[in-house]
Amino acid sequence: MVAKINRGVSLYGAITYNQQKVNDTTARIIAGNRMITDVAGNPERVMQQTLWAFENYLLANKNTEKPILHISLNPSVDDRLSDAQFAELAKEYMQKMGYGDQPTLYMYTRI
């Protein structure tokens, strides 16, 4: 598996980028962590709810130059993972990276 890690300054930009993939049906939300509600069940409110979920974390890190973390996990094309298996793998990865207690959206994107 290959992990691509990007840092940024705009939570809104990261959410918009991923939400556009959902809107275009090239991606879907498969899980969430520490979100205000079940974002997978409320796709029309993902943007607003995600911004709210991260608000306290961003306030606490307002002096950080690039506080937004966007990680793309890319398993081998030979791996056949269900959404649940991939979400569990991503959750374990985030936990081991030290981000397991922060709000997170887990998405599956088709290549």
C-alpha cells in the first residue's frame, strides 16, 4: 500500500475537493470518525457538518502554518477490499499515525 500525505491551509478547499468527487459519483463516503452526525447518511450536509466537526481543532491549531491533513491510502490493484475492510484499514492507519481521535472522513474513490 502507498500513502500519499498532503498538508494544506484550507479545510473548505479539502472538503470541496472531496465533495465534488462524491457529487460526480467517482467517490463515496464509507465511514467517519468524531463527526457531528453520520455524514454518510446525510450527503447534502457533509460540507457544513464537516466544517463544524473540525472547528475546535482548527481553533486550537490556529498558529499552525498548514493545519489540514489529507491522506490518500492506495492499496495494490490486486487487493479486493470491501468498504468495511478499507474503512477499518484506514482507521487503523490513522490511529497508528496519532490522528485516531480527530474528526475524519473516510472515502473510497474509483480510479
